[in-house]
Amino acid sequence: MFLRLLFVLLSALNIAVGAWLLLGQPYTHSGNAVDPGVRELRLLSEMPQPEATVAAPIAASSVAGSSTAPVTPPASAAPANAAPGRPSLPVPQICLALGPFATPQALGAQVTRMRSRQEQTTQPNGFWVYLPATSSHAQALELARQLGSHNVRDYFVVSSGDQPNTVSLGLFKDPANARKRRDEVVAAGFPARMSERSENVPEYWLDLVANNSPRFEWRNRVRASGVNSHSTSCF
């Protein structure tokens, strides 16, 4: 009985050791489990990681860094419209004042800047024949009656303005007619005088800065007569 039990125990022990040796040890069989010429099947976890997946984070970080870093062009880069080795030359300009005009004017072509300005000028307004002012309005009226008695007509006693108590004998555009009238009144015995009248009138000038390449010809764009030009300071 004892021997039978010992035999059973030794058999069970052998079976346990054999199972441990068969199932518990790592796989060391060096032979091929497939036929020659057939690729060996491998698990994905056993496959080596490809280089692209390893370099991807590095490439992504490079792209991210380049999006915020300024791009500096090479020192040899030059603008496309600039001639190599030849600096650009400024366009020549001319500054003129045109006038006088009777009304504000404007020009367009080849003009870079332009402004219109108004000035006051004195222009002749005829010739005045008159008798000098007396000390009172009554004396001026008496002088006018004396003119009538000497057959001198067409006179007027000035009672206000800048020449009060004078006797006006006429305003003439033609200086020859004014001298004739004066001589007739002087021949009648009165101290007639003649003076040129003038008035202040506005006139307009056009200051401009224009490109002078090709040469700026303002006369081709101005139709008014009596217009001249002179150089002026640029603005």
C-alpha cells in the first residue's frame, strides 16, 4: 500500500515537472514553423517602429517653430522692379505760379500738387474830370450855378463819399476824351482837373508742383489770355 502511494506521488511529481518544463519556459525552438519561402507571421507589437513616425514629432515641431519666426530674405535678394546695380533716380519736378485768372482754375495732367489763391490788385477804372472840393456844400452848389451860367453842362455836385463838395464833370474811359472835357472847362475859367481812377479787384493764381519729365508745358492746358508764369517755392 505504501509503495503504491509513493509510486502515485512520484508519477504526479514527474507530470508536474514536465508540464512546467513544457509550458513555463520561454520559446527557444530555433527551427522554422513554416515551409521554406513563406514569410513568417509576426504580431504588430513585435514589428519595429518606422522612422517616419519617430521623425514626425520633430518635423511638426519644426513647422510650428517656423510659423512664428520671421523669415529673413537672403542679402542678395533685390526688388523685382529695381535694376541690379543701378539706383532709382527721382522724377524731376517743377514749381510754378500761373496767373492772373479772373476765376479759380485747375489743371489735371502731370500735376502732383496744386492750390488756388486769391489776391487783390488795382486796375484802372477810367479818368475823372472834376473841380476841386470847396470848404462847404453851399459853396459847391454856387460853383455849379456858375458853370451853368458859362454854358457848361453835365456836372454833378458830390455830397458824400471820399470826395465831398467836389463838382464832377464826367468819368471817361478814353483819356483823350477826358483831356478834351478838362480843356473846355478850363477855357471857361474854371480850375478843372483830371485824374485816373482805379479800383481793387480780385485775381486768382494757381500754384502747382508738376512732373517735369517730359517737360511740363502749361500753355497747352490754359485757354485764358494774359496768363504768365514764374517760379515759386515748392509746397
